[in-house]
Amino acid sequence: MVLTAILAIGAMSAGTAGACACGESRGPVVANGLSPNGVPWKVRASRPVHSEIIVSFEMEPPAYYDVGYDTTLSSPVPKSFVFTADTGEDLDPYPESDLSGVTDRRVRTLSVKMSAGQPLVIQPRLAPASIRTRFKWLRGLRFFDQFYAAGPLPEVATASDASGHQLARIKSNRGSFAAETRPSD
């Protein structure tokens, strides 16, 4: 059984909590979908205090019980923040894994070099327009949960903007990624 583990992330960009309070998370659903094998997933975002944003990644049955994790971003999100992501394995009864996370609004594509096979290409999505209108603090963020066949592991992630300009490139730290730009960027 998997428990997606999150490692501590850069002091200015994000922090994490290892336990998922799946089913107890509050806040609007900012992204959702189905895995290739039909397992429902969703991402919720909340701002319980003005100094932090909590983003919850949750999977529903037939995923194993209580699969997911929370990540915390500073609010306001630092200008240096590019993305944070985490890998999940053995999430459900099917042979699939995922890479999920949050990016800055500028990120249009994440290209992830895998340990085997083709790169994983991810296009993070903005929260629905009605939610961004209601919760202005969500306007600067994009969300994703990308599934792939179990086995290969994400090794290096490169974030690019709409023009293809590289915003950040970082190696995986035990399945987790946290990228910031240099202060001069």
C-alpha cells in the first residue's frame, strides 16, 4: 500500500504535511479527473489563515483508503515559487503511479524525464474561472495530477512558460520536487 510521502520543501515556497485528512479537506475543488483506470481524483485548495494556502490531493475508491497528501504554500505565494510536486506509487489496485502538484501561473508545461521510456509531459490547469473569481488568491496557481504506468520513476522536471522559456529545472528528491527561480529572475 502506498503512502505518498512529502519531503520538506524550500523555506519560502512550500511546506508539507505527510498525513492526508482525505474526506475532511475543505475548500473548493480546483482540479479533478480520472486516472487511466478510472480512479477519481481531486485537488482542493483552502486558505484557513491569511499566511498559508493548503492544497489537498485526494483519491477516491477504488484507491486505497486515505490516499493523498497536503502541501502548504506561503500566502502570498513568493515570486520565486515555480512548482512543487510529489510522486505516488501503488495508489490503487491498478498498476499506475502519479505525479501531482502545484505550479505558478506562468508554468504552462512540465516535462519530466523518467527513469525509463518517454518523458512525462504535463500541462497544469488553472482552477475554474468561477472559483478564481470568488477566491482571488487562487489566480496565481495551476494544479495537476498526471498518471503513468507503474515502474518508471520521475528523475528531472523542467518547467517552461507559454513561450517555451525554461523557468526551472530540478532533480527529484526521493520522488519530490520543489523549484524556485533565482532571486535575480
